Amino acid sequence: MGHGSNLTAAVLVSALAACWFISLLWAHQAPLVRSDCAKRNATEAHGRLGGDAAETSSEETRRPRDGACAMAPESRFDCARDRLLSQRGCEDRGCCYAPLPHSAGPPWCFYPTLYPGYRMGPLTPTARGQEATLTRATPSHLPREMSTVHLEVTGGTAGCLHLTFKDPSSQRYEVKLPAAVPQGEDDAQDALYSTEYQSDPFGFIVRRRSNGRVIMNTTVAPLLFADQYLQLSTALASSLVSGLGEHYTSLLLDLNWTSLTLWNRNMAPHADANLYGSHPFYMVQEEDGLAHGVFLLNSNAIEVMLQPTPALTWVAIGGILDLYVFLGPDPQSVIRQYLQVIGYPMMPPYWSLGFHLCRWGYTTTLTTRHVAQRMHNATFPLDVQWNDLDYANKDRVFTFDPWRFGDLPEMVEDFHERGMKYILILDPGISSSSPPGTYSPFDEGLKRDVFIKNATGHILIGKVWPGQTAFPDFTNPETRRWWEDCIRDFHSKVPVDGLWIDMNEPASFVQGSAEGCPASDLENPPYTPKVVGGQLSSGTLCMSAQQKLSTHYDLHNMYGLTEAYATHSALMNIRGQRPFVLSRSSFPGIGRFSGVWTGDVGSDWEQLRYSIPAVLQFGLFGVPLVGADVCGFGGNTTEELCVRWMQLGAFYPFMRNHNDKPNAPQEPYVFGQKAQAAMRSALNLRYSLLPFLYTLFHHAHTSAATVARPLFMEFPTDDNCQAVDRQFLWGSSLLISPVLEQGAVELAAYLPSGTWYSLHNVSQTPMHPFYSKGRYSLLPAPLDTINVHVREGHIIPQQVGPALTTVASRRKPFFLTVALSAGGWAWGDLFWDDGDKLHTFETGHYCYVTFTAGQVGKRRVTFPLGMNWALDGLVLGGLQVFGVPSPPRYVLANGDKVKDFTYRSDTKVSSVGLALPMSEVFSVQWAL
Ligand SMILES: *[C@@H]1O[C@H](CO)[C@@H](O)[C@H](O)[C@H]1NC(C)=O
Ligand SMILES: *[C@@H]1O[C@H](CO)[C@@H](O)[C@H](O)[C@H]1NC(C)=O
Ligand SMILES: *[C@@H]1O[C@H](CO)[C@@H](O)[C@H](O)[C@H]1NC(C)=O
Ligand SMILES: *[C@@H]1O[C@H](CO)[C@@H](O)[C@H](O)[C@H]1NC(C)=O
Ligand SMILES: *[C@@H]1O[C@H](CO)[C@@H](O)[C@H](O)[C@H]1NC(C)=O
Ligand SMILES: *[C@@H]1O[C@H](CO)[C@@H](O)[C@H](O)[C@H]1NC(C)=O
């Protein structure tokens, strides 16, 4: 215990508030991508990756040297990824052939040690770093291989190493992301890494300088660089690897000879499938609390092979190898360094952190109004009512059905009057089959030449909900202007508050196009990663389709990102307020413009459980505003599942209950009274914590801190936290331990070392503090309870009192939960602004308040007054202090005696009722 024994006579809780008027103007969003692409020669014909009928090279140069094949099966790197090779075919590639009892697991055909590859020329200094030329004398089996590769190495900052491998002779497609956050002026002397090169065959090693640990070792297998096949393997520093989304996985990836494909696809989450987003970034937890990350900036289809040595192989089928290594040294620094490259997340509007309700199947405004009214009548908070595609006239976006949704504009106004917001779905597919003159988004789009073209320069026609559709090319600036005009026109009739961009992989119900796709190396590359449907164009557009910047082959994975960027800036320009966009498809950098939800999750317990690693991984990818469809989208939910999902969902950074058309309803009010009470309590708990959640988003926006955070990021030296993904943290101070199993009324939860206080609604009886040495404990979790613990040393700002929207909750009295550390101190903060205005932080229109609690003797402490106009009219209604060792003799608020205080000696909780203006510095003091 050792708790409180060294406490002196008094504890002081005080707030030091200051409003900042510093103008930190964010660099205006630069164009997302820059054209740098080569027009591919789609008619050129090539063989496959080569096979049994080997090419020209002689047996002499091909045969592995003696002993080069002698290696443990775990150390093998696959030499026949593209096809099953016979011994002859394998040896023709200069590789080793050694069958094993099983076909799964280690490959039978693998690279020998020192497989002839690129030879590195001298490393010479440049203005930005160093460069070298890699040349190969012996071709591999790959068609259109580069005989020369240009390597450039730049030490971006002390913690970030940047290596690019390009073809010096042609302009290949390259992803360009704007440098979103100015990089520090680090001296290379301070670099956290050192690099070494093996010149023949080429390979490199990155070490952590402080301890010599090998972070990357690419000498384990050859570098390959051909037009449509780029490969780089590396040994990994540990088996604790996370990232490489979007997949249905646990937080730690399975390295037992698995592969993950990054190719955006409309696909309900399930194992071994490429899903909606692509994030070629992984983070490795090293054994001693340190961590590093690696990012391959490449938007082509990517396959990543994982093997248990541990090691990993990147295969990208286009572009260049643009590789960043982030040295941390701690996990949170790795994420900050990554987001310095791809951009810090946007600041969401306050209301978007409230509860959202949606369903495919609210078929009229009458139904939609009825749903919102029933939520209201049953006293469930609801900030945002949504409509799926039901609203649209013949499923065409930018229209609404005149009969079923005739009063849509009035409905939205009515919601606004009640302090609610309204969002509807917007698919990118633009109906192309309406009679000319009847559907202006298409007519205008044609005129302004905004659509993706097929290989022969005609508009590519696919099929989505409205039937035949054309697809806007958001890499074209004119398309973004047209998109904004469409949204402005629609918004002038239906004043939506945000937009939900779905189907933006983009999804199409015909493969490639209504005309199919031409035969070419883009449609059928020499090597196709394992994708759902077998072909790159499965469920989407032809690879040979032409966009402004390049082919769809190169740009496919960025479709959702480019649409999110266009939609975000359109909403910003039209509404003049903070935009809200929710996207299904994603790519690095999307967090600057949009939140993400995890798509069509099923209503079952397994999907509930895997929603946690999904949400946590998006946090690593710089998309903190994320959640899964609460209660599940596909299939019928059950009352128990939906209660547990509402409880967990109350701690998704983005919380929306969404349901599919054929299912039984799952709005909170359809369930029994007990279930409703449990859901209401979870929602009220979320609403009371919104000031805290909003402050976490502020830190995400300004310093890349994660919001929903894996335990290992906060407790990196605690081995027990490495794999935890059934629990998570909000920031560094709230631990959430949900029930994820049917029928369970208790759960084994891991509580890291320290004192943890159960957070209850203020009305509930506080529980005894939980002193943990870092172990699993059985916690009671009846159906009405989700376990939430406050970590010692933290102060959580809340607003309490019944509120059905954030408009109302933002006016409620503040309340501080103070969890004293063993030494009797605690710290917390609050970011507060208008909640809706643009760039409040960047222009200084906000307040930032810090709260500290500590021992000060009986001395009275005063602080200068702040200028907290943003907090005008708001009061501090009270506080509860956990960990007070004995009853206070008296309590002073700003020096005056407070009558309203209580103390429970069993739980060591003291509660104080107050009415202090939040806009002024205050101090609360008590003597023990
Ligand atoms: C494309 O390849 C074909 C066949 O090899 C060739 O005839 C044509 O000139 C090439 N076009 C370009 C633009 O390189
Ligand atoms: C890199 O990998 C090669 C091949 O496995 C190995 O021989 C070498 O020792 C490794 N180098 C380092 C520094 O770990
Ligand atoms: C790896 O997978 C194989 C079969 O796929 C299985 O037999 C083996 O037990 C697995 N190894 C581990 C460590 O999980
Ligand atoms: C909501 O409550 C009011 C007042 O009790 C009642 O008139 C109305 O029918 C209820 N609406 C719905 C949709 O349940
Ligand atoms: C492009 O579209 C036009 C018009 O639909 C069609 O005639 C042509 O065959 C298409 N070209 C390709 C390569 O699919
Ligand atoms: C789901 O619920 C609906 C409505 O209650 C019912 O019609 C349907 O049969 C259920 N589906 C399944 C698969 O149980």
C-alpha cells in the first residue's frame, strides 16, 4: 500500500488557466499529390515473372555456390512467390530447392545466401544526404528489371531515416504527400540510428545507436526492382509487430508464414482478406520498452510476407521504394515521427464526439423523425441523426426523393432547432444513365471533364446503387471544384452538417467496367498479390483506367484519401465551420481530413472483440476519430450483445450505432428496460467525459498523441502489456475493460502497476481503490457495468447532469475527478473552445487549463487570473478526490469555507460541492 503515509496537512487542487492568442497559422493544405508519373505503355507485351523456360543467362552464373543453400528452414526467403516451381524451374532462377513435409510454412524454393543482385557504387554526399548507384550484372528472373537503381539516403531528423530507391532512367509514379508538420532542425550527430551497407550484393543495416540493436537488416534476401515488382526483405528486431492495415487481426500480427495484402476493397471484415484501407506502416516493440516504425510510402498494391525468424518482405507492384524508418525511441515518439511525414489529425467538431444513430432502411423522413423522437422520449443522448442512401432519388447522390423525403430540408432544420446535427451518405459513383438535362451532377461533370477514363479515353462506366455510374477523378483539381459546387448546391437545399463518404475504394458491382478491361500488364501484372476476387479489378475499376496523375493501377489505394480531401475542403469552404467527414476507404494522411469507421462488421461477439484492435490500429495510422458500427451492421444483434457493444462503443473515439436493412432494429429504445438502463448509463458516462475526450483530440491534433491507446504505448516496459488488445486506454489515464464474451458477468482484466480507481457515475457508490503490482484480476462486470479505471496521478475533467445533446452537455457544470497518486499529487488539463469554429488552436481562440493537486501545507497559494472568456458562464460544480487518507477537517474554496463536503473512510473518497466560475483561477484546499 504505502499510500498516504507521507501526506502532510493539506491537499490543494487548483487550476491554472491561460488563453493563448499566439497565431500559429497552419500551413495551408498543399495540393495532396503532385503529378510525377510516367504514362505506361499498356500495349507492350511481356512474359510473366519467368518460369520453367528460363531466360538467357548461363547455368554458370545461376547455380548457387556450394553451401549457399544450407540454412534453417525458418531462414528461407521465398524465391517462387509468383508460382509453384519445379526443381528445374527453381534452379533456373539460381535458387535453392529443398522440399519439406508440408507445403504450408517455409518455402521449398528459396534464395541462396549472397544471391547475385545489385552492386553498390560509392556513397557520395549530396546537399540533402548521400546517394549511391546500384547496378546489377546478372539479371534475375523478373521481366523489365532495372539494371540500375538510384539510392538516396537522407537523415530527415534525429529520429527518422529516409531511403528512396528509384529508377534513374525513367519517371516512375511516386506518391507525393505534403510535408505536413515542419521537421525539427536536428543535427545528424544526434541521430538515433547508424547505417551500414553491404555492397555486393547490396543490402543495408540500420542500428539503434544507443544499444547497437539491429532494427533492419536487408541483407537477408535480395533487393529486386523491376517495372512491376519491387521487393525488399528485412530481419525484424522482435516478433511484436503491429500495423500493416487494414485487416481483421489482433493488435500483434501473426508471423507464422502469413501474408497481408494492402489493396482497398469493399469487403466485410473477416480474416485473410484485404479490406477497405491500406496502411503500409508497421511498428515493432523492441524487448526493452523501446520501439521503432517503418513506413513504405507507396500506393500500388502491396503484399507483405511475415515469417517467424522474425522477418518481413515487402512486395510492391509499382511506384518506387520510398522508405522511412522511425527510431522513437518510445512507441509514442514513433507515431509522432510517422505523423510528421503523413500529417497530424484534424480537430473534430465537438458535436461529432456525441452519439450518432444510423440505419440503412430509414425509408422516409417520417421514420427518421420518429426514430429521433423515440430516442428523445426515452432520454437517450443523440447528437447526430443519419440517413443512408434511402434519402436519394433513385439512389442518385445530390438528390432527394420528392415523395419519401420531400420535407428533408425541414427535417434537418427541425433537428438543428433541437441542437442536433444531421449527416447523410455520399457515394462517389455518379449516375450516368439519366436522360440528358435531368441530372446535373453528371451533365456538369461531363462538361467539366471530371470523370475517370478508360484506356481508350472514354468515360469509364461501372455499376453501383443507381445503376450505371461514372467515377470522379479527385486527383484532378477541376473535379474538386465541381465536387464542391455539387455539395454547395445540395447544401443550399439540405443544410447537412457533415458527409459520410462510402463505397470509395471505389466499389463497383461489375469487374473493371461495363465493357470489361483490356488485356494488359496493368490488368494482369506479372505478379498479383493475393487479393479477394483474384484480380486487382475485382469489385473496382480497370487498372488501365486513366486519372489525371496516373493510371488507376497506381492511384487505386488513394481514391478514398483524395475524395476525403476534396470533401473536407468543400465543407470547410461552404459551411465555414469545422468539417466532419467519415470515410470507409483510407490511406496514410487521411486523418488530416476525415474519420474512418471499420465498415460492415457483423453483429457477433467475435466482431465485437476484434473491433478493439481495429480501432487501436487506426490510432497508430494517424486516424484517431474511428469506431466500429455499434451493435454490428450485418445480421441480427441480440439484446446482450447490443448492451455490451453500446458499453464498448461509448469508448470508441467515434460512436455510431448503424444497422443493415433486413435486420431486426437495434436502436437503444427497442430493448427491455434493464438493457435500456445499461445503455443509457454508458451513454451518460461518455457524455460526462466529453471534455476529457475533446482534450485528447486536441493533443492528437497538435502533438500527434494517440486518443484510444494500446496499453503497450503507455507501459512499454511492462511485458504483460505487449499483446493486450481486449482493453485499452483513453490517453494515459483511463483504462477501459469491456466484456467481450456472451454471458460473462466478470472479466480478467490487466491492471498495470499502480493505484487504479473505478470511475462511476457521480451518483453511484465509489468502489475501493485497486492497488496493482501489474497483474490480471477478476473484475465484476454485471450487464449494467463497463469497467473504467482512473490511473493515479490524473485529474479527469467532466461535465455532469442529464443532457441529450452536446449543446446541452457543454453548459453543464464541470466536475473534476482527482485520482491522487501514492505521493498525494495529480495533474490534468482541459482544452476548451467554441467546438465548431475553424482553426481555433492555430488562431489562438481557445482556453487551455491545467489542474494540479498536491500538498502545500497550510499556506495559501494564489495564481494570476486567466482570461477565460471561452469558459464564461460555466461553473465548476464539484470534485471527487480519490485517495484521501483521512477526513478533511475543513475545506476552503478560494479561501472561503465550503459546507458541502463528504468523506467516506471505507473508500477514501472525498466529495466537494462547489460553484466556482470556470473562467477564473481557483483553488480548493483542505486540511486533514
Ligand atoms: C508501346 O509498345 C509497343 C509494342 O512494344 C510499341 O510499338 C510502341 O511504340 C510503344 N509505345 C510507346 C509510347 O512507347
Ligand atoms: C544480417 O543478416 C545476415 C543474413 O542473415 C547475417 O549473416 C548478418 O549477421 C546480419 N547482420 C547483422 C548486423 O545482424
Ligand atoms: C504455424 O503454423 C503451422 C501450420 O500452419 C502450425 O503447425 C504451427 O503450430 C504454427 N506455429 C506456431 C508457433 O503457431
Ligand atoms: C414522445 O412523447 C410524446 C409526449 O409523451 C408523445 O406525444 C409522442 O407520441 C412520443 N413520440 C414517440 C415517437 O414515441
Ligand atoms: C472505353 O469505353 C468505350 C465507350 O464505352 C468503349 O467503346 C471502349 O471499348 C472502351 N475501351 C476499353 C479499353 O475498354
Ligand atoms: C432478423 O430479424 C428479422 C426481423 O426481426 C427477421 O425477420 C429475420 O428472420 C431475422 N434474421 C435472422 C437471420 O434471424
